[in-house]
Amino acid sequence: MADFKDQIVEIQETIARIEQKLDQINIAQASIRDLREIKNRVYKEAISGARERREIFATLDAIQKSIAALQANARARLDRRTDIPATELRVGIFVDVQNIFYAAKPFNARLDFEKLLELSVGKRRLIRAIAYVVQSPDVDQSNFISMLQQKSYEVKRKDLRQRSDGSAKGDWDMGMAIDIMRFVDKLDVVVLVSGDGDFVPLVDLVKTLGPRVEVISFTYNTARDLINSADEHIPIEEALLLRNSAQAESAT
């Protein structure tokens, strides 16, 4: 009887060892599966990463080629600009009317837009002259705008916006920048009539694309960085001013 019990115990122990082995095998198999899954995932990520790297490098290469093309175009434009006669230089004039209007106030004067055009163009070829006007609802600017149009300016108008706190906002910085970039490949000279320092990045960009940039403004009211950034700064002086009279038109 004792031998039988001993045999049962031995069988149970054997079964337990077998089950333990089976558990170990299952754990090992599970670990192997996990490792295989990890390997496959890493492999897929590596392939995906390689694809992404290729795409990134291809994009960077395309960007570099675009930069090189722009630089080559800018060099060609610069070379062309120095070679062509002054009478063939294409000029675009962009006037920040509000900026100049307020800068002229301390002189009890206003800008002579006809003389401004003559000075800006000289012997060169005018492509476009645009005056950017901010309209106030309580000021009649119809005569002023008609005068600009008669003197060959295209007039772009924007309404002065009243804020809820009672202050007002109206500027053409973004609109002027968009127009200048729209015309940049059709111009050899960009004339910016403004003293606003916010135009410095635009001036730097335009110069890299080829055109010469001339800034016309009141020196006292012009950002130093803008003067330094421009190829040339032309100060507005007495010869470009009209003294205000009681009937003088308002610009804003």
C-alpha cells in the first residue's frame, strides 16, 4: 500500500515537473513571440523611418535647389540691373499715405505727390505707382483721392476701424508688402515711401530677390534700421512739400 502511495506521489511530482516545464515552455514561447513582434515593429519603424528620412532629404534637397535658383535669379537680376540703361530701369512706387501725412504735420505741410512721382521715377520707366489710403468716416477724402488718380497713382483704400476700447486702427503694412512681392519680379527698383520700421524684413527680402530698394521719407520720423537696410534713403525736404492752407485736402 505504501509503495502504491509512493508511486502516486512520484507521479504527481512528475506531473508537476512536466506542468512546470510546460509553463516555462509557454513563457519562453510567449517571450519569443514578444521578441518577434518587437523585432517586426522595429523593422517596420526602421523602414518607415528610412522612408521618412528619404522624404525629408528629398524635401531639403528641393528647398536647397529652390534657394539656389532664387540666388541665381537674384544674381542675374543684379547683373542685368547694372547693365541696362537708366531709361530702361522699371520702377514701382508704393506710398504709405498715412505715415507720410502724419510725419508732415509738424511742418504744417503736405507731400507734393506730383513732385514725389517725378523724383521717384526720374529718367526711369514707371511700372506702377500705388498710394495706400486709410479712410476715416468723418473726413471727406474724395478730392484728395481724385487728385492722386489724376497724377497717375492707383489708389487703394481701407476704412479706419474703431476698436471697442475707443481706439482706432488702420494701416496698410500687410497689403503693401503683398503688393510689393506681387510686383517684385517685374521691377528693377522698388521705391518705398514710408518711415515705418516694420518694413525692414520686407526691404531685406526684396533686395535678395534682385531689385534695388529706395526709401523716401522724413528722416526724423524714419526707423534707423529702415534707412540702413535700404540701398538709398532719400529724405523728404522742402522741395517735396506744399504748405497747408485752410482749403488743403486731408489725407486721413
